[in-house]
Amino acid sequence: MAWYDFFTTVPEMERQGLRDLKKTIDGSFRDFSREFGESLENFFDPVLFFLVWLEKLLLATPWPIIILIVAGLAWLGSRSIWIVVGSILSFLAIAYLGMWEDTMSTLAIISVATTLCLVIGIPLGILMARSDRLQAMITPVLDIMQTIPAFVYLIPVVMLLGIGKVPGLISVCIYAIPPIVRLTNLGIRLVEKEALEAADAFGANYFQRLFGVQIPLALPNIFAGINQTIMMALSMVVIASMIGVAGLGVPVLRSISNQYLALGLMNGLAIVALAIIFDRVTQSYGARLQKHRHGENHG
Amino acid sequence: MADMKIQIKNLYKIFGQRPKSVLKHVQDGMSKTELLEKHGHVLGLKDINIDIPAKGVSVIMGLSGSGKSTLIRHINRLIEPTAGEMIVDGEDVLAMGKNKLRDFRRHKASMVFQKFGLHVHRTVAENAAYGLVVQGVKLEEAKKQSQKWVERVGLAGFEDHYPAQLSGGMQQRVGLARALATDAEILLMDEAFSALDPLIRTDMQDVLLGLQDELHKTIVFITHDLDEALRIGDSIAILRDGAVIQQGDPQDIIMHPADDYIVDFIQDINRGRVIRLRTLMDKGTSVEGPSLDQSLNLEEALQVVSNAPGKAANVIDGSGATIGSINLEQVIAGLSRPDVVTNPEARYR
Ligand SMILES: Nc1ncnc2c1ncn2[C@@H]1O[C@H](COP(=O)(O)OP(=O)(O)O)[C@@H](O)[C@H]1O
Ligand SMILES: [Mg+2]
């Protein structure tokens, strides 16, 4: 043994111990999922039901009506004729190139995942803005959720719930929820002290402060959060298809294993098109929300 | 006293981690700097005793950081004191429960802020109606009720504008309309006009004085500007480092400043415009000569007095009765700066 061995050999746990450690963790988690997997599944049943219903509805609706609805929503959100025309052309191309059904499935899961994220994330952000301690607790969790590779948390989710729509939905949500929580919290914390003090001075109660001042003034930030949450949900579509989520990710995965360049490219571009439409529409809606902040000054 | 609307008694405020634990030091006379160095606490207010009469404009004045904002926020308890009492209409505000305090803020005392404190997502009409909406009045009804105040402060036609579209002066008119709309008897104004240009500030003072002639509210008005204080104040209290160093009739403060801090404060004022005859006259005397109203200032009186044969004039009250007399020497003496009367040794740092 040379004196420099200390520097050249990494201190390592002995093989057997390490194997036992991993086995113990796996075993206890497996026990846990055997115990609770089913009740968790039942808990998510309503969400699953809604997801399936929405997917069926989208698929059963005649395509011209879908395109009309998309164009209408794009107009309501953005008030820009270019965004409306772009949306219509994208959806026509998607239909023409045979990706209609997958796109509807993707739209369904994105809608449900985003709704779920907002329903959980916005109240969580509001609570976080109220308490510095809660913020200190939740922020690192959000950091971990955003930095841990998505494949890693697929493992426990699959162990718990198997392969299917619900575990896919949960994975998408874990990945996509941090921005809405963060930006709701931030937006509320950034509300001008003076505006809140005025509310207090006139005797506003908790709900009058929250819904009359804090949320309206935080809305631009909350909207940025919604936008990012949608974007992240969309970018999770390919990975989620590995564990049984239908949609545009499935053909992409197939293209990787079979080296179908064109198929992969088309579906990839369809995802990009959806992303751009969502992004432009929500962003210009968010910008319209804060128009009153920069009125032209009358001197 | 019965006609005192607001009574502030032995009020202390210390900012920091454990204010109660250092209160004793402050009560024993520890200074603001010493408290900060030795105990890491900031002295906000120290043994404040002020009686504010109903239906008048009481001004609280002091340099930046002297504790003015802290003091006025104790009246509606936006800030909790470390010790002391705050009696409004005979009732201790500090003893109020949550709901009672909320009612107090909704109905009894409204506030105007230095930086306006408007809600940028509400229109002028919605901002003006805000206090009523918080009381539970439906928005449309609240707008109808507050419309009169929007017009009264000169904002007719701007109801649907957003604050960002208005100039500072117009924004503060919105702030004023909002405060008036709840019909609160007490109006708390924290440097309400300080952020405005001088000309607009004078405009707003006129608006306020005009309103006060009609409404007779109890107004607590904070300012760091002596001219403003003298223009609108029925009484003035002067704060330094969180303590009141002189309070009373504005004329009295100008003629008999308590220390050099106040002398510094008053040295730049235009004495000819500010000091009134009633302040300088010899009470109960009369002379051969012209008659002048007691509320004339020295500048207005100077010409008449110096042209009078006896270089003197009688001072009369509103009914025309002579209440005293004044001569040219007194007028000239009044125009020159006084020395510190009470404590000439105490030089202000
Ligand atoms: N929340 C606070 N924490 C610590 N110190 C404060 C706080 N608020 C005010 N102060 C201090 O109290 C003093 C008085 O402040 P303030 O009432 O705002 O003065 P003014 O309104 O006269 O300019 C200042 O020294 C200020 O630094
Ligand atoms: Mg202040």
C-alpha cells in the first residue's frame, strides 16, 4: 500500500452493503406502493375520467369545429389576426399530414395537466407568499422538481401506479407545476406596499385584500407562470409517452427506435407549432392584462 | 377634555426584535443613537402626548425620519405601539378587536398617502368608490355615491381613466376623493401633497381648505414644509427624533421657538406674510389712527401703519370692535428673526 493510495482510490462503501441498502429502499418502496398504490389510483380516478372524456370529446368533434374553436380562442387571447391565421394554418397542416388524432390526445393531456397544476399551484403560491417559513420550505422542493432528470422520477411514479394515463399525467404535473407556484408567490410578494396599505387603511379584510388587490396586481406574473407551465407540460409530452400517454410523443418515440426521420420530424414540429400557438396567445393576453399600467402620461 | 377628538397619551414605538425589553431604557431617557448602538433597536416615537381637537386641521411637522409617518399610522393602528394610549372619541383604539378596528377604519378614519396608494388596476371612479366597496356597497352603487366627490375634487370627465394616465396632482385628487367618499369624520393625511410640484401643491391646499370650510372634518396633516403647515394648520406639533419638541398655535411657535431646531425650521419663512397682527398687538390698548383687521399679515399692514400720522393703528376683530393696537416698531420687530426664548443654551446639533 503506497502512501498516496488515499488520493487515488475513491472511498467507497463495500459492495455487499451497497447492494443491501438499495434493496432495502426498493423493498420498502415496493411495500409502500403495494399498500397505497390502489387507493392512490382510486384517488386519481376522477381526473382520469375527465381526461378520457375530454380526449374522446376532442376526437368526436368534427375537425372544422375544432379549428373554429382554436381560431376563436386565439382571437380572444391575442386579438391578433396573424396569430389566428397562423393557428389555423398549423392545424390544417397537422390534419393534412395525418397527425390529427395524436394532436387531440396531446391537447387533452396538456389541458388537464395545466388545469391540475393551476388548481394546486396557485393556492400553494398564495400560501407561500403569506409565510416566509413556508417559502423557505417549498422553494428547495421546487428546485429539486425542476432539476432532477424527468426519467428519475418516472421510476417511483411507475412503481406506484404502473404504466398509463394517470402516472403520465402526474409526471407531467411534477415537471410543470414549479413555475406557476413560483410566479404566483413572487407576483404577490411584489405587489406595491402602498397599494396594500391603502387597502388596510380602508378596512379591507383578508379576502378583500387577496382578491381585490394582491391577485389583480400579481396577475401579469401569474400569467407568465401559466405560460411557462403550459410550455413545460408540452415539452414533457415525449417523455410521458414512454409510460403510456397517448399523443404526439408516441410517434416520436417510435421514430427513435426505428430511425424514421420524417415521422419524428413532423411530430416534433407539430409539438413546436402547439407550443408557439399557446405561447403567443397566453403572452399577448398577459400583456393586455397590464395595459392599464402604462397609460400615456398627461403631464 | 370633552371636545378632544383624538388623544395620544404616552405613546412609544420602538422598532426591532424585542421592543418591550428595551422600552425601559427609552423611558429612562436613552437617546435614539445610543439605543441603536447598544441594543440594536430603532426609536420610532418617544413619549408622545398630543390632543387633537375636533373639526380643525392639526399639523404634525418634522424633518424626514423624525417619525411623522409612524405617528399618523398609530391613529388608525396600521402600526402597533410599544406602549401608550390612543383615544378616539373616548374609545381606546388599541383595545379594539379585529372587527371593531376594521369598522373604525371603514367608517371613522380615512387616509391619504404620500405616494397616493392608488390601485393601478382600478379606474378613477373605482378607486374613489373603493372605501365604500370595502364597506360592502355594490360597485355600481358605490360609484354613484362617490361620483359627487370625484366631481368635487375636479376630476369630472376622468372617471374611466386609469391612474397611470393621470399626472401626480390628479392622482392625489383621486386619493382625496377616495378618502372623502366614506364620510369619515377623521382625515389622516401623510405628506399628502409633498410629492407634488409647488404650484400644484398650492392648488391642492386650496382644494383642501375649500373642502374643510364646508365639511369641518378633523384633519391630521403631516408635512415637512413649514409654509404648508402655516397655511393650513390651526395648530402645529413639531417632531424631532421621535419626540414632540413644541406644539401649539402656529403664531406662537414662530414668535417663541422652543429651541434651535425650531429656529432652523422657521428661519426661512416669509415672516411678513405669515405673522398676523393679532399675534403682535398690545391687547386692550387703543390709539389715534386707522383700524386694521386682526387677521392681516405684517406685509399688508406695514404700509398703512407707516403712513399713519402716529405710526400706529388699532386692531379690530370681525365685528369691528377694537381689541388692541400696534405701532411701526412692533411691526418691524416682528419682521426680524427672534432668538431662542426658552432655552438659549441648548444648541441644536
Ligand atoms: N418598519 C420599520 N423598521 C425599523 N425602523 C423603522 C421602520 N419604520 C420606520 N422606521 C424608522 O423610524 C424612524 C421614523 O420613520 P418615519 O416615521 O417614516 O419618518 P418620517 O415619516 O418622519 O420621515 C426612522 O428612523 C425610520 O428609519
Ligand atoms: Mg414619512
